[in-house]
Amino acid sequence: MPSGWHENAFEPGDTGCNPLAQTGRSKLQNQRAALNQQILKAVRMRTGAENLLKAATNHKVREQVRLELSFVNSDLQMLKEELEGLNISVGVYQSTEEAFTIPLIPLGLKETKDVDFSVVLKDFILEHYSEDSYLYEDEIADLMDLRQACRTPSRDEAGVELLMSYFIQLGFVESRFFPPTRQMGLLFTWYDSLTGVPVSQQNLLLEKASILFNIGALYTQIGTRCDRQTQAGLESAVDAFQRAAGVLNHLKETFTHTPSYDMSPAMLSVLVKMMLAQAQENVFEKICLPGIRNEFFMLVKVAQEAAKVGEVYRQLHAAMSQAPVKENIPYSWASLACVKAHHYGALAHYFVATLLIDHQLKPGADEDHQEKCLSQLYDHMPEGLTPLATLKNGHQRRLLGKSHLRRAIAHHEESVREASLCKKLRHIDVLQEVLSAAHQRSRLKYAQHQEDDELLNLMDAPDIISKTEQEAEIILPQFSKVTATDFFQKLGPLSVFSANKKWTPPRSIHFTAEEGDLGFTLRGNSPVQVHFLDPYCSAALAGAKEGDYIVSIRDVDCKWLTVSEVMKLLKGKGKDDVEMKVVSLLDFTSSMHNKCATYSVGMQKTYSMICLAIDDDDKTDKTKKVSKKLSFLSWGTNKNRQKSASTLCLPSVGVARPQVKKKLPSPFSLLNSDSSLY
């Protein structure tokens, strides 16, 4: 169960969900939701106008429709630009601490419409499981409340855990209620986070993919929120962006045919690159945080780290400029990637210039070490220069250093120019301040060493080899660390009672155990099966069949019970009359347990078991007993307890709640490969 969750209580501050907090981020999400609705309306109007234009034959009508269509397209373009403006509202997501740092780019959460599970799931429980649907109203309400809470997750680990628990729960729901051969009639609608265009599907694949996207998006918001003025804050930011990249990469590899463009493989590849680039930027900031000492080896290290950040942002900008991504990626994102590529490239050249100009090789200095560092700084030295000769010759050092300063200034000018071309970036004050300060620093240092014969000694500075002490890497999502209990586990073990298996309705078997002889043996655990049935015994004559699953005995649910526990119920309190309910799989031969425990203590006949021969204190059963299922959490005063009636009817049958439950296997293992593809 996610941390901060309490039974029968829904406290927004500690459950990973905060629907009432009117923060800048929540207001931004509300604006995004309103824009999605306007875009949906505009798209429908455009579709209608296009259809009318195709059908109309009158010239005047066609001209009028063309005019209206141009207005609709114009409105739609303005709405998309407004949505892009929300996507680049990076200031809302940044740390509240005052910082002289370049903003990072977070992803906004995908918006969705409400979904009512109640009628569809009740009907399926009645039709497929032959159980009274009213017994599952609380579980259905829990599921709907959990989904509603996932629309407003808190921006912390509790919020991530909340989304992950719902994603795992969807694996259970899919196995329980979504047969692969039919549609359930539930329509899931999600809005593209970049274009605002809605996408709908009648299966859980879109739902699961969108939740995964929101987990990644939430990690990006956590990363941008971290305090980048502290070592711990920067480490948390690196971790958050690497985890965001891992979730988005998992989404790309698992859901390969997504109908929403923001989750297409091409777009997800770019988003993964963007998250890793931002993580690498935080690594650079972490190294620089204690201060950059004006020392030769420190400057070499920082220069190569800056070159690494510039390199990953150049690669990111190149990916953003490729079709088809460039058509839908926000222009401001691509511009910021280009700005950072030039900015960090300029910093790399500035640090190399500083180590060459400010540090002369002195007697007693580690000459070999400096020569090795300088040789590893470049792919090749400028023509006519060698590392050792350059270190020893002060004039050559100054010339090479000033050539790096010229390249630094050129990069700075390009970053400032690129930022000025984008309207959104022009209004980010801290970005303009950082770029301007770095530019002025390089120009000042160049002016301090400018000489009259400058034009006679021009030298091209070589490229700097990038190197980092911590490569930003993908961290895969760890769903196994999140504890989630199947809401509908009282339907029975998922290995048998699932949507892709069919069985007969429960049959009541009334029989007599003569002198404790049941006339059959038992096999398997949870649920227990009838095995080795004597065709002439009382149970067989009452309708029992070999391979039947025992679902209740004397109105006690036993789908989760072990063989020994079922046997004790069959023995009762010395009574010979037994009433049990059984179901038969329509293709039970393929579902028989491969491993079984057949109890035959004191067996005197081939097809019989003397149940009284089993001592009550038998210690041979090693199967764990399971605890009683606790009701799921109350989701607050607004708990969605719909009591909608099922559209099917079932004769009144008394079905008791299960007395025990069994710990389920890893829920993530339920997501088979077939359910992972569109």
C-alpha cells in the first residue's frame, strides 16, 4: 500500500493526491484542461466544415464554407500556440528558491475524461462470474476513486506511488474483466499533452500507456522542483530525470502502437533524450556547486563536463529538428535546446582558455600530468603545436587561449541570438541574465589580453573532447517495490478466475459422507479441485465431476483455501451431510494444476478418502494461510459510491464474503506481451 495511505481516511496531503491545492502548477493544469476542450471543439468544427465542403456543390456555399474553414484553422492555430505557451511555462515548476540557473523543461500531465466502471463491471461479474454484483460495489467505487485521485497527484514520491499503484491495479482489472475476444463498452479518452487533441479507445491499453506517461511527467516535475543550490537537491534532480527517462523509455518499448502523438515512438525517443540531457546538466551543476577553483586540473575537468552537456543538447536539438517530431514539438523547447548547446559549448571553451592563459608551467610542476591532460583535451592539436611545447611556451599558450575565447564569444552570441528569436524565451528573465553574464565574462577576459598584432596571429581553436565522471543513464521503473492488492481478489485466484477462462455457473452438490468417506480425493491449492472421483459415490450421483473447483462449502467461500482447510470444512463437526458449490471449466484439462498435493491418508479404496483419518493437528501442510481482505481506503467525503443497478438479473443466491485471502504474485507479471501492444 502506498505510504501515507490510511484505512477509511483520505487525507490529500499524505496520500499522493491533492485535488484542492490551488498552486501555480494546478492552475496551469486547469488551463491546459480548458484549452483541451476548446481545441476539441475547434477540431470538430473543422471536421464538419471539411465534410460540408466535400458535399456542397453550390459555388456560393463552398466559398462561405472555405471562409469559415479559414477562421476555424486560424483559431485552432492560436489555441495550439497558447497550449505551447503553457508547455514552456517552466517558471511555475521550478524550485521556489532564488537561483541564478537556467530553467529546466518539465512535462505537463495528460488530461482525461471521467469513466464510470460500475454498470459494465457489475454486468460482467453477474454474467461471467455468476456472482451478485452488489457484493462488489465497494471495490468498484474504490477503483473509480483511485482513478480520480490519479488525475491530481502530488508532486512527490507519494504521487508517483499513487500512479504506479493504479497502473498495477489496471493489470488486475484487465485480467479480471477484459476478455481478449470482446469489447467491454468502456470508452477511455485522453488528451495529447502537446497538441491537445483527444484520443479514445475501448480497451485499457490507452489507459495504461497514459498513466505511464504521467508517471514520467511527474518525475520531470519533481526534478525541476528540486533545490539546485544544494548537493542533495541536485542529486535528487539527476535521479528524477533519469527515472523519467526510464519510464518514458519503458512506455516506448512496451506500447509500440500508441494512437496519441505525444506517446509515439519518435516523440518518446526525443523526450527520453531531453530528460537525460537535463540530468547531465544537473551533473555539471553538481560539480560546479562547491566553486570552480582556478587550478589547471580542475579547469580541465570542468571544461570537459561542460563540453559533455553541450554535446548532449546538440544531439537533442538535432533530434527535435527531424521529421515528424519537429511538426509537434514546442518551438520553444527546440530553441532552448539550441540555446543550451551553444551556452555550454561556450563555457567549455572559456574554461580551456582560462587554464591556458592564467596558468604558466612553473618549475617543479607536474609537467607529465599537465601534458597528458592537454593531449586528452583535443582530438588533435592545432598545426605546428604539441602539448608539451605549448605548455612551455607562454606566447603559444596565450594565442591558443585567445582562440578558445573567440570561439566562446561566438557560441555566446549564438545562444543570445537564438534566445531572442523565440518569444517565449525572451520573457524568461533568469535565462536572459545567465546568458548575458556569461557572454560579458568571456568578452571581458578577451579584452584583457587583446594585443595590437591580434589579426596577424589568428589560430583556430580545436574542438574539446567531452568527458564526464557521471554519465546520465536510464533508470527503469521499479513497479515491484509498490505494494498493490487486487481490489477484486474475492472473485478468486487470478490463475483460474479471470476473463479469458470460461466455466459453468456454480452448482450445488448435496451429498452424504458415509462413515467419513467422501468418495473423492482433493488436489491443488487455492482453489481446490475434486480428484479421483468414485463414479458411484454420493457426490458423483449429486452432480460432482472430476476436475470441478470447489468454491464454497456450507456457504463458506473457499476459493482461497488450501487442501487441508477445505478438508476440515468437508468434515464439518462430525456431520455426514455436506453441501458444497462447484464450478467446471469448459476446457478444464488445460487448466489442471501441474503441481498438486493429493491427500490420501488412511485411504481404503481406490476412489475414496477417509477424511476422519486426517488429524486436526496435521503439520504436513506447508501452505501459508492468508489474512482477511481489508476494505480499500475511503477516498474522502467525495467518495464515489455509485449504486447503479446492473442491467442483468440473477436469482437470489447467498454468497458469503471470503474468510481469507492469499498474497498475490507480482502484479506487474500479469501484463503479458499480448496486452502490451496496440
